[in-house]
Amino acid sequence: MNFVGSHILSVSQFDRSAIEQVFDVADDMAPYAHRQRVTRVLEGAILGNMFFEPSTRTRVSFGCAWNLLGGEVRETTEVKTSAIAKGESFYDTARVLSGYSDMIVMRHQQEGSVEEFASASRVPVINGGDGANEHPSQALLDLYTIRKEMAARGKGIDQLRIALVGDLRYGRAVHSLCKLLSLYSDIQFMLVSPPELRLSDEYLDGIRTAGHQVIESGDLQAGIRGADILYVTRTQEERFPSQQDADKYRGLFRLNQSIYTENCEPNTVIMHPLPRDSREEANELDNDLNENPNLAIFRQTDNGVLIRMALFTLILDVVHQVEQTAKDVNWYTAKRF
């Protein structure tokens, strides 16, 4: 894969070699993400952050990653704050904003919207999530987290047993992660969901065609036994026809410390793309897991900055220039990591 100047729209663009290239660069970004070193390799470069759906982690971590490389960020949030609310097309918006930016990250509720936008952009575009379709950088950071967590346990990604729990129909992070995992060998996919929210046949067929095992279950406790990774998702209420439809599934599967202890191995990793819905009626990942050392959800968010820094440096072809403008930090650095 040639990253230089490329859009990142789908995980289908990646093979294992490209994934490893991103991960190797992400490893090299650690001193900068951890505030041990400062680099100005993107000084003067501008990122256009266009988020037309609510976002905390994705929007802020993309901006943080760009800033840590020395660049500046301009943000557009919500359709109503942009000219799209006045009827402007994606084509016109892309042509204009790509004249103001060196790269654009876009999130939109409509499937295929980011690809349409990118087709008119004069600069590289990264898909920050398009409806229920895909979320490439989330899947990359999830896979990077899986690799690191498994390596700490003396294992790799091949032969992984992963339980995907919750809303598998509308969860775009799940969709992209399934595609990436299918590039590996002998994965056991343990899919735990109500029948109405099961993973679509499109993704199931892809997994099976790649030679992996699929086990579907509607029972949380039976479905997670034997897993190396528990990947829990919230009910994607914004994708449902109505709030009433979404409410039927909220809180249907709740993982807490008791269920974990009874059904999981002592070193089973717990992941979640976040946000986790901590409202009482949902609470799919209980707060009583917060002190569990196998809870990796905040290690995931930290890894997101590394992955996004790696994508920026690869696409803008500055990987080998990062250290040239680097120096040690001159402020107190908290031990966050």
C-alpha cells in the first residue's frame, strides 16, 4: 500500500503488511504522544476536522495527534454550523475546505458520505466514521491494542478468540474490526447479540470465506466463555428508526465483575470502542470493572493518538523527518501512561 497522499476510507485498503507498517510507525510515535519529546515536523500544516456527528475521542484524538506533530487544527462541528445546512453539496464543501487544509478528517451520519466528499477533495481525507458503515482508524487502534495486550500475555493475533458483544448490526467499529481480523489466521469469532442486532450476512460471509470460525449466541455468559478478548459495544441508538426501538435493547447485555469472574479466564482482556453507556438502564460495562487490570478501554484511547499520528506521518510522507525537528520537553510531564 502506498500511503503517500492517499485517502483512508475503508479498512479494505489494508493488507497485513500495511497494518504492520502503521503499527511500526505508531510504536515510534510513543515518545511524542507521552510528552517526552516534542516534534515540529508538521509546523504550518492545517488539519480540517469536520465532525457532523457527536464525537469526543475521535475528534479530539485526531486533533491532538496533529498538534503533537506541530500542526494546527480547524474544526467544523454539526451540520447546522456549516454551509451544508444551507444546501451546499459535498462537492462544493470539499473543493472549498480542501483549499484551506493539508488534510481533512470527516465524520458524517450517512453511509458513503466520506467517500463522496473525498472524491472532490484536493487533499487526503480520513474517514472518521460514516453512519453504520466503517470506522477505519478505530479498527486500527483496536487491533493495535489487541496486539499489545496479547503480546504481554505471550500470544499473537493469529489463533485469537474474540467475543464481540452487543449491537453488531449497527456498530461500525465492529464492522471494520471484523474485516481487519479476517486478514489473520484461525480466528474464532464469538458473536453475542440479540437476533435483531446480529452481524449482517455481508460480514459473516467475509469472515467464513477467509476461513475463520463463527459461533453466534444470544446468551452473554455462555457466549463469552473461553475468549481472549471481550469487545463490548453499546446500543447504537442513533441508528435505530426510533428511540422506542433502541430502548428495547439497551442494557440487554451487561458485563460486570461477577459475570467476568464466573465466565472468563483471569487474563481475559476487556475492550470497548467507547463511549460506554453508563446510564442505569444501559450500563453495558459496569463501573465495578474499573479497577480490573484487564480493562483495556483507556489503553485503547491512548493508542488512538499513536495510530492517528502514524497515519498522518505516513500520508504526508514525513515519517523519517519526525526526529529532525525533535527536542525534549521543557515542562513538567505527568505520568499518564
